[in-house]
Amino acid sequence: MPTTAELELSLRAAELRVTRPRLAVMGAVHDHPHADTESIIGAVRAELGEVSHQAVYDVLRVLTAAGLVRRIQPSGSVARYETELADNHHHLVCRTCGVIVDVPCAVGDVPCLTASADHGFTIDEAEVVYWGTCPACSTTTPPTSAP
Ligand SMILES: [Zn+2]
Ligand SMILES: [Zn+2]
């Protein structure tokens, strides 16, 4: 857990004003990697008391735009947030329970996946979602009405 001073430094480095909601949201995202907005709102409220949904959404948008927070949204899932580590890691997503796990860069350094055709782009990042079934779900009886 980064200290408040470290969080303040990150905000200042991104040329953002330091506010309590911003600090609380950054702390919540750090403590609960891949949390959805509802969980983050819960954690922020536990720290600051009543904070509106809109305020938390606004902070998340600002922090994401500033590159302090990374937003991930596997298809079929709500948006999840994590501290931007700039390590270009990827995610494993369980189709059954929706758990999200970090996996390091697929092969060596970024962008770690070489596109078969770059169409003239200078590629600096690749983002991969590996879909499957987590160990916990693999060992339980599969749902009978799975799509
Ligand atoms: Zn699972
Ligand atoms: Zn992650």
C-alpha cells in the first residue's frame, strides 16, 4: 500500500490537484486490484463517508485519463480498475465466476506480441485477455445451463 505522501506525489507528477476523493480512490484501486466501480465506491465511502457515485466516476475518469489508473473491460464484464503499473501485463478471466488474474507480458518485453501485419502503425502495447475457467470453477460441477 503506497503512503498518502506517495499517492500525492503521483497526483502532482500527473499535474493533478490533490483532493481527498482522488487520494481515496487511488488507495481503493491499489488495495482492490480489478475492482469494479461499485466496490471502489464502497471502499471510498468506508474511508470518507458519503461520496456520490458521480464523484467517484469522475475521479476514476480523471485518473484513467492521466494514466494513473488502468481501466480494463473484458467483454461481458463491467469496467474494472487497477493501478497503472505500465508493465503491459495481461489478464486471465474466468468465464464462470469472472475472477481476473494478472499475467505478465506474454513474451519478454513490450509490446510482447508481434502483430502479423502492423499496417504501418508503430505498435507500443498489446493487450490480451485470456479466457478460460479458473481452478476453483474447474473443480466444481459445471452449471447445467451454460451458454
Ligand atoms: Zn472461476
Ligand atoms: Zn491487472
